[in-house]
Amino acid sequence: MAASVLLAYPDDDVLAATAAVRAATPGLPAAVRERLDAFCDLLGAADLGDLRARYVATFDLKRKCSMYLSYYAAGDTRRRGTALVAFVEAYRAAGWEVTGSELPDYLPTVLEFSARATGDDAAIAAGLLAAHRDGIEVLRTALESVASPWTGLVEAVCLTLPPLDERTQQRYVELVTAGPPAELVGMEPVALEPYGPAPGPALGRGTPREVAR
């Protein structure tokens, strides 16, 4: 949940959540805790105008730094719509509904789902992350290559995931080399309307209370 909050656009809500993140990190493995705490330190000392501009330049304008997990395998192709529906169906299978303006494959949303899911639903969340582990690794490598301040957060996420298997490692290398597919077809928001309001609880940016919990 801490990574979910801190990977979002660094607005006032993210700044307000850093105290709750710090309170939640002492029980985490040292390597994970150090990366989360280091980013909280950075937020407290950074020029926020510069940091926000850098966030947009990184995550909105660099193809290999996309925060949308299905983009790495599907790119701007017709397969993207199917991939997005798969995320929505996974959330619904666990009784959750995505709210807000972000697409369902947005990494902070997937991380929040993973943090809040329990029992059998946790296996669904783990499956989403495992299915897109290659994309997460591409994102980590791309952030590292530009010395991004968000590198440590993605590293922290990777440290909590199982080791890469041979097939995922191969796919990761291919994606790093070639980048996401580039068949531009356009994405209409209406494509996800059939998966609108559901009775389950909502997924969105975690609040400080949720982070601490």
C-alpha cells in the first residue's frame, strides 16, 4: 500500500500520506523499508514544482516508463482493450470496483488491490502482478537508467515479488530491447462502460488510514 500511495502523482494527498507510510514501514524487510523511507525523505526536501514536472516527463512521455502494466505487452494495439477488460474482471472476481479516472492496469491501483485483498482474493492479486512481472521489471530498469527518484519504489515492489523465472526473464529482455508494440489504434473510454458500477468496495488511491492498516 505504501508503494501504491507514493507512486502516484506527488500532489498534496501524497505529501500528507508520508507520515502514515513512515509509521507503517518499521515491520517491513530492511531493503524494502529503506527504499520507501528514502523516497519519503526526498518528498520532504524536494522542489515540488520540479518533482511534479519530472513525474509527468517520466511517466507520461517515456514509453518504457509507463505506469500502465498492460501497455508493455500490448502497447497501443487492439489487444490492449482485451487486456484492460481482464484487469476489470479480476477485480470483480474479488468483489472490487475500480473508481476514478485511471485505467484498471494502473500500477498503484494493482498494488492497492494486492495490499487490501485477503484470503482467496489475494491469489487473484498475486496473479495480476505475476502476469505482468516482465513489465514491472522493464519499468524498474527504465527508471534506473534515467536515475529517477521513483526507482527505489519500484525496486521495493520487485523485492516483495517472487524471483523471475526463465520465461519471464526472457520476455523482460525482449521488452527492454524492443519496447512496447506500437500499432496505434486509439483507445475510447467507452470500451470499459459495460463493466461500470458494481456492488463491491472501491479501489482508488489509498488514504493514510489504509496505509497504516
